[in-house]
Amino acid sequence: MAGTRRMSAGAGRILLFLSPVLVIYLAFFLYPLLFTAFTSLMKWRGIGAMSFFGFGNYAKILGESSFRVAIRNNFVWALSLGLIQVPLAALAALILVRKPRGWRFLRTAYYLPNVISTVALAMVWSAVYNAQYGPLNVIVEALGLERRNWLGDPATALAAVIFQSVLYIGYFMIIILAAAMDIPEELYEAAQIDGASVLRQTVSITLPMLRGTLVTSATLAMAFGMRHFESTFLMTQGGPAFSTTTMGISLFLKMDALRYGEASAIGMLLILLGTVLIVLIRRLLSWRDPLARD
């Protein structure tokens, strides 16, 4: 009996310490999620009474060609950040971990854009891509090529918006660099004694030791890509001809039109598709990894 009472008291203390987190989780995640799922089955303008609509909202938005383009663009964003931005960040981290001349300055310079407002960066890149006076078109013209309306042409708008985001590698570079600096120096010293080159050390020691960090970074990057909204909305508002629209922009436009049932349906689809993508990517990247955990 005494042992049972001690276990009960221990469970009570654990629950007491966890209760603030549980309250926050229930209030700011679980309740909004359930409410969104509920309203996705309703016709609702944000005010007034709701009317049951079943899966009509889902059928309606999936029947819109612009929304299907938004789904495709979300996956393009996710894969671009996960498979281009993270490898670029890893390359920079692998160079900086060797501490070349000026590595502290370069570390700060690469990370600096991450502390600048997304709005400010979007405005800068809008000026860079300006069809008339943008420096990019000045360079293109100097090379003897024809000027382009980078953000106004459906053929280039999506790539232009993604390009400016992929370049900001500082966030993931810092994560990977911190993990790389934790690798014991003894491993490199032993490799040097065996005559291994820097490239061989990187391939045989650094990358295997960073595999978990790289998988986590790719997962985070793809999650950021799936929820992308800000820079595209500021630079193109989803145009031209919906070529750069994302699910986040579609959700915003539905809410702006007071079609909250459809907006909630988009939100639920975004959560579902994002979860499926991230789980599949983690399974794929962790395949045959002896250190991976289910």
C-alpha cells in the first residue's frame, strides 16, 4: 500500500508540473485544431449562425484549378528548401567548421539576414527584380540578353520568389555548424594519422555524425516551405495568374472574402499534406540509418 501511495503521489506531482504546459497545449493548439476541423464542415461567414455543409467545402476548393496550383507550389517550396537550402547550409557549415581566415565574420554575415524583417527583405528583392530599373535586369542587359519581368511572368515568378528565400542559409547553417563543432577532435586526429585527406574526413566522419542533424534540418525546412506565405504575398500576391499562389495565400483570400468554412478546409488540408510529406521525408532520409529511432 505504501508503494502504491508513493507512486500515486509521484504521478500527482508530475501532473502538477506538466499542467501549465497541458493547459497551453489544449488552449492554443488542440482546441483551435478541433474548432478548425469543425468549421471546415460548415458554411460560415465568421459571424452569424453556421450551417452544416459536410465535405462540400473540401470538394469546392479541390475543384478550383488555382487551389490545385497552390498545392503543387507548396510541395515545390517544401522540396526546394529541404533539398537545396539545407545542402547549401551544410556546405557552408562544413567549410566554416575548419575555421578558415575570417570564419567568425562569415558566420555572422550568413546569419544576419535571419534577423531582418521578412517585409524588408521582400521589398529589397522586389526592387532587385524590378522590370525597368532592377539591378538584375541591368546585369542581364549588360550581358546582351533581353530584360525580363521576373515577377510578372508566370514562367519565372515562382522560381524568382523561391530563389531569394533559398539563399538565406544562416538559420540551418548555425544548427549544422554547432553540431559539427561537437564532433570529437580525436576522430580527425586519428584520421590524419592514417593519411586521410580533408575530403575523406568530411565524407567518412563529419557527414555520418551529422546525419541526424541534417534530417532534422531538412524536416524543419520543409515544414517552413509547406506553411510559406509572407514573401510571396508581399512580392506577387500569388500572381501572376495564380502561378505563385500557395495554400497559405488561398486560405488568406478565403478569409478575406468571409468564406471561413472553405478557409478552415484549406487549413485542415495543409495540416494533413504537411504531416504526410514530413513523415515520408523523415522515413526516406532515415532509411538504413543505424542511429535512427522509430
